[in-house]
Amino acid sequence: MSTNKDDSLLNAKDIYDITKFTHLDYPGKLACIIWFSGCNMRCEYCYNSEIVFSKEGYYSYINVLSFLRTRIHLLDAVVLSGGEASSYNLVKFCKKIKELGFLIKLDTNGTNHKTLKELIELELLDYVALDYKAPKEKFTQITLSKKYDEFSQTLNLLIQSGIDYEVRTTIHNDLLNEQDINTIIDDLLQRGHTKAYYLQEFLDTGSSIANLKAPLHSFDRSLLSNDLEILWR
């Protein structure tokens, strides 16, 4: 039985948008994407500026759950993205999604360690995509946040948890160079990460937070360490 507190939580309009179908965002699964409003970072290359700066969304959790009921047996999974989905209390929502039979993937910058820890301990997540924004020395410069330590805790948590996860970095050649990526690879290895490491090039949509254009500097992939498998997207 739902309580007034539950109803209030599920009625909150925290969701900015819904992508009703994707076969790209959850490896090997058909999914939808739930885009949460707001973010605790201001990454210069981010192309979701409208979502990042939004203080309220257009959909409630109840709206999303109603949509998901129409996709039972049609979709395999739900991707929670943003913005930063882990900034919200996701436990009740994730339990409802699980009751409908869907897998859950979380896209996250990893800076809400307690939230991730709770969701993993409750076995509410099936896959996590963690953004490794930059090496420690450039983390604040790139993200305009001082949350590297929280991110670091989350990375360790994922490596040790046994949950299915990936680590990925977006590269704008004027912000991150080959040595920066090698520094990240060294850090991942020292922590015990043995999975592939995903790299994705900056996408110039004309609407990044810092209005970045195509990079002026080239990026030489041959200079990257081969100590980890690197997969480009």
C-alpha cells in the first residue's frame, strides 16, 4: 500500500524527458532512457545543457511508470540518465521499475557515492556506466566541481562490487590529451579494473555548456597505453 509520502515522491516532476526506444545505450538490450533534470557538474563539453540547467522536469515518476507498463515484454531495460540521476532518491522508483520486470542501467558521474552504494546493496541496479571525466589534476577544471574524492569512492565500489559496469571518458582534444588518458588508464589498473575502457569523442552539437567548437589539437591514438583494452565509440 502506498503512503502519502510515497505518493508525494512519485508525483515529483524530476524527469526532463523520455527516449522511448534505444538499442545503443544498454549493451545487448532494448531500452528506454529516462532523462533526469539538473546536474551537480558543469562539464564544458556537455551537450545536454538544457537538461543540466533545468530545475524541474516535465514528467513525474508516475508518468514514467505508466509509460513503462505499456512497454512490458517490448523493452528489456530502463536507462536512468541525465543530468545526474543519482542526485535523486531513486530507491522507491527503482523498486517500482523492478516490479515491472525491467533491468536497470544507471549513467552516472559517480559523485553521489552513498546513493550508488544503497542501490547496489539493494540489488536494484544491473549495469552502471561511470563517467571518468578527467584525471585528478584536471577534474575540477573539466567539471567545475570538487567531487573527485566522491567519484573515486564510487569507482572503487564498482570495481569491488561484482556488478556489471563500464568506465568511459569523453575526449575533447583541447581539454584532454594522450597523457591524460594514459594517467586514467594507470589509475584504473592500480585500482584493479580489468574491463575494457571506453573512449568517445566530443560531439559538436553547437550547444555545449562552454560553447566549445571542434578541437584545435589533434589526438594521436598510437600514443595510448595498451595495458587496457580501449574501445572507441
